[in-house]
Amino acid sequence: MNEALRKEITYLAIFSLLKRLYLNQQITKEVFDRLNRKNAQEQGCKPLLF
């Protein structure tokens, strides 16, 4: 598996976890947005909008 694909899969897995936490009201929208942006930056991806 190439590095770019591995990073994209990692980003999507973390995005899914963050989305679940937000939908279960365990984190606020502001925290979700901040962590999502940081995750995308670390993985070299564009952040998905939710």
C-alpha cells in the first residue's frame, strides 16, 4: 500500500470516529472541527465537511 493511500485511510478512520463522538454528543462542534482540521493537516489531506 502506498503512503498516500495509507494516510487517506487513516484520515477517514479518524474522521469517522470524530463524527461518531459528535453525533453522540460527547464532543462539541467546535472540538470536532478543530480535531478534524488537525487530523487532515497531519495526514496531508483536505478536511471533509460535516
